[in-house]
Amino acid sequence: MNTIDITNSLEKDKLVNTEQSQFTDKSQNHGTSYVSHFEPQTSKKQNSTEIKISAQDAHVYYGDFEAIKGIDLDIYKNEVIAFIGPSGCGKSTFLRTINRMNDTIDGCRVTGKITLDNHNIYDPNLDVVLLRAQVGMVFQKPNPFPKTIFDNVAYGPKLHGLARDKYDLEEIVENSLRKAGLWEEVKDRLNQPGTGLSGGQQQRLCIARTIAVSPEVILMDEPCSALDPIATAKIEELISDLSEQYTIVIVTHSMQQAARVSDRTAYFHLGDLIEVNSTEKVFTQPDHQLTEAYITGRFG
Amino acid sequence: MSTSNTSSPMDQNVFDPKAAAESRERRKQVIQKSLAKRHRKEKAFRYAGLSAVVIGLAFVALLFSSILAKGLPAFWQTSMNVPIYFDPKVIDAGPVPVRTQGETPAHYQERYVDWQTKMGMVDWDGIIVNGMIAKDPALANERDYLSSLYASSEAYRLRDMVFADPSLIGKKENINFLGDANVDVWLKGNIDRSLPDDQQQLEPEVRKLADELKAKGVLENTFNLNLFKNPDSRSSPAISGLAGAFMGSLFMMLIVIIIAIPIGVASAIYLEEFAPKNIVTDIIEVNINNLAAVPSIVFGLLGAAIFIGWMHLPLSAPLVGGLVLSLMTLPTVIITTRASLKAVPPSIRQAALGLGASKFQTIFHHVLPLALPGIMTGSIIGVAHALGETAPLLLIGMSAFVASIPTTPFDQSTALPVQVYLWQGNELRNFFEGRTAAAIIVLLALMIGLNSLAIWLRKKFEVRW
């Protein structure tokens, strides 16, 4: 939990980025898988069992209202975990506790223990700025800054002093945009405002902006709910690619999306974590009756 | 439909096309009937709104046309161009004293003051009158009345010219003289010409003379730059101008800009973004809103008590006026700044925070630039409001008659709106009515300029997302 960690992971990224062509090839092979298969994919990769994030008896209160009623959950390194559940079940709230975005909400209180790499993220000594540099976030509505495309992506690295010089910064921006699959579309207009892009491009720009900081974990709060199916497909493809390097936690209302992109799925219901299992199991033989009721569309 | 056959409301399930058509027709008629009423209401509302706008505009047009009709002629004033011969025989004060070798400064000073006194006693009016006769020899018969035609202070102006440049003595020069205020009133028809002699300001001979000279073109109506160059004057109303009040207002605006805007914007940012939401900040917020509604004259009392009574700052000074107006403007700046900070979409804050920007960075990199147009607009409108404020200035001595142009914020001064107030109460009513309207025009022009600047800034810096 110090700045050296960030720089190390940045170096690591660069190594990966040198294998760019291979990377893009792979994503193209992947290209057809998004056409809606409701049946879950078989596990895409060997899941690690190294615990990245761990919640123990986590409670979240908004004033007197208990939004999360004691959750125990381990999230493994480099897995994609999807949070599903009906509206108001607390999945977004729980997502936001992981990078302490809940801090910005008045009257929000978290008890219990949530750790990132075995460090309690609610430790009063922890600097929330460092935490958010390690745990990036992509929001429901694309929210690029009203600045140029370049500045949008360069903002994070500049903020944290991750670029040695101008050329280094340009490289980071290009690599981030490449990883977000946006480079080819915007390389000739990096100086135009990011707000002038289409919705799907804006969301990919936001993802590029997030990965430019080289976080270890990316939180996505319904990243496709404001997008059309084609843009959604591109983002989902991107999530699959990113899972090679990042731990991804995604909240979604679309069960098809959860089935398509995630390794494991967690079902939330009224502030409780009902079930967490491999995505395949959740969608074929869920352990819990509520989960089954939800995924078969009886409510929610 | 088939699945809900069992439910009771669907008993008459037999489909009757005729009945269905009838019910459709009935429904249509019901809607059509209500439609007429709805459209009538909408139309009535639209006409009411339109007539409100028209009435409002009519009042504005009336205001502007009456002010312009009264004020514009005051920008032009009766004057005459006279060839002046600085006659050494009349200006008989001798040459300018030159300090001789070995003379003590005190002695030289004495000689110089002597010379000045002699110069002051020179018959300057005679020089002007001679000049007028030189221009039109027929005037020689009217010698006694000629000095009533020009403003009384013009003789002093001539004297000051020679003080400034003694080499003028013996030279000839064409000089513009402003007509006397009463002559101006008479020639512009601002006084009833049929009034009997005992109610006229001017003697009958002077009135006749003025009409003649006007017809001959000796007295002309020329653009009056003095209005912008001179301070107020009571002894010679014709030369009174706005320069003193304008500088006073300018100094006050600068003080308001230097004090109210930074403090207001900073406190708004703190209150909106950093301050914890608790009872203390709630009380502060309520009180700021209350302050915005406090009558401005109360701020004048406060200023008189604190800045003058306690801190002993000078009376009638733009410094004190600026401080009082700053206090008055602060709540406006704070409220508008907070409103524009609130208007920045929360998604931008979240984006920055999510990237690991600190609160300070989020606010200064993203929120503030987006709120800037609103902040500037609010500040400029606050300053424009302060520019037009009169009441608090009356209480700190800025309604005094000041016949000099202030050079620092510590000098005595009036302000533009106060000048309007002073002139409209002047006893030489029919002359100062035009002056008052002219001052209002200048004030309004400044206001409109400031407001246009606000609109332009908002348009220029507005970011669309």
C-alpha cells in the first residue's frame, strides 16, 4: 500500500502493452461471443485463489437505514465478479464501499471489515486518494470531463505523477486508449472534447481514463445501462480483455450480461448477500430459491 | 384477453362492433369537447403572458425615452468661440518673478505670491468681453451685459491658463467659453419665455442679446466635454460635471471587486464544498440569506458606526463607501457562487474522485472551472448592483458637495447615483433637470455595459456537456 506499488504495476502494464498486437488479435477472436448466449460460458481462464478484496461482516448505513446487512465476501485476484439483484438491494452501495466513494454521501457509515490485499480500507490511517488510485471506478452514466480526449485520459497519470515526461504521458494515453479499444476511433481527434463522442465511445473513454492510472481493481457500476446493444457488446468484450490484468467487479441489471462477462456471480437481496457462486452454477443450478426466482424473471 | 376470461369485469365479453364504434365515438366527442376548453385556457394564458411582457416593455420604453429626451440635450451646451488677446496692458502684474542669485527661498516665495495676487486682481472678465467685441464689433454698445452671457468661472479658467503658461501674455488665441447656465436654459427653452420679467432669471437685455447672438451664430450649441472632465460646481453650474462622482464610483467598484469577490467566492467554496453540514453551518447559511435581504441603508449605518465611528476612517471617502458596498455585495456573491457550484453535475465530481483526485483537486481542477461562468455572472451583477446603490452612501458622508476629483480612495468624493440625487435636488431646477437625466444616462450605460459583460463572459466560458 504505497506509491511503489502503483509504479510497479505501471511497469507491469508496459510489459503487457508491448505485446499489443497479440492482445488485439485475441480480442478479435473473442468478438463473436457477445451475441446473446444465455447459457453461461465455461470458465475462460484458470481462476486464481489469491484473495484481492475481502469483506467481513460489512454493514452500511444511510443514517438509520441499514442498506447492507452484514456481508462476507471474498473477491479473487483477476476475476470478474458480477453483482446482480433487484433495485435497492444494495449491490451498488456495496460496490462503492470498496473504493470508499460512499464517503462523499452525507450520513453514510460503514462498519465491519473490508480489506484490499489484507489492508483494511477503512483504516483511519489509510489515504483514500491512494486507495482510489488502486481501485478505479467506471460509473453508470458516461461522465467524461468537459476537456479534450487526451486530457481526459492524461488527467489521472498527471494527477499522480505517473508519467516521467511528455512522451511518457503520450504513451500512457495511447496505451490506455488502445486497451479500451478506442484508439483507432479517436487517434486523429485527441484534441477534440471528450463530450463530443457517442455514448458508447464516452464510456470506453471513461474506462481508458480509469486504466490510465493502472489500478489493480476496476469497479463498474452498471456501465452499459445507458448504452445501446452494439456499444454494450464492445464494452463487454473489453471487460473480458481487461480481466487478464485487472480484478473487475461489475454491477449489472442484465443477467445476460452477468452470464456473458463474469467468472462468478453474487446475488444480493434487500441488503443481504444471498448467494455467490461460479456464474455457471448461479445460472444453472442456484443454491437459493430467491436467486432462482430472480434469474427466471419471477421478480426484479 | 383470453387468459383473463375468468375475471368478473369482463362478463360482457361478446364483441359488439357497433357498440364499440359508438363508445369510441362518444369518447372522441368527450375529448373534443374538453379540447376546446383546454385550448382556450392555453390561449388565454399565452395572451396574458404576452400582454404582461408588452406592458413591461412599454414601461421600460417610457422610462428610457423620457430619460433620453431630457438627458441627451444636456450633453450639448451653449458655448462660444472667442478670439482672446492676452493684453499685457490689462494683465499688468508684471513678468513672472525669477529667483535671483543669493535670494532666500522665503523671499522668492513672497515675491511669487505677490505676483499671483496681482494676477488674481486682473480684469479677466474685461479680456473676455474685449474678445467678444473683437469678434462682433456691434457688441460694443452692450458691454455691460456681455459678462452675463458666459459661465462665471471662465474668468478663473483664463487666469489659470496664464498661471500655467505665462508666455501666453501678449499672444492671441481662440478659446471656447461655456455659456452661462441661465443663458443655456433660456436658449434651450427650458424656461417659460412668457413669464414676466420679475420671474425670469436673466435681465431682459441679456435675454434679447442671447437670442441675437444665437441667431448670428456667436452662441452655439456644442458637445459638452466638460460634463465628463469636471467635478461638481455650485458657483458656476454650467461647468458642473460628473468626473468627481465617476472617479468616486470607480474607486468604490475597485474596492468591491478586490474585497467582496475573493472573500465571497472563497467563503462560498468553503461553505459548499468543505464545511461539515451541522447546526453551525446551517445557522451561517440562514444568516447569509437574511443578510441578502437586509435593507441597504442598514449597511450604511453599520459602516458609519464601524468604519468611521470606531476605525476613524475618513468621512466621504470612496474607501469607506467601497467597504460598505462590499459588505452589502458579499451575500449576493456567496449565494450566486454556491448556486453555480451546486449546478455542476455530481458525475464530474465522482469522476475526479474516482480517479483518486483529492477533494481540493476535484474542486480546483473540475468544479470551479465549470462554475466559473456562473460565478463571474453573479459577481458582475453584484458589482453592478453596488454601483447603483445610493442609500448607504448617504450615511457615510458621500452625499456632501465635493468640488474636486478624487485621486485616491482616501479623498472626499461622491458617487454617480449620489450625484443624481444631489442634482435632482438642486435649486437651479430647469438647468439641472437635464444634468440629472444625463447623469442617469451615464449610470445606466455603465450598468448595461457591466451586464453585457456578464452575459458575454457567461457565453464565452460556458462549457457544454
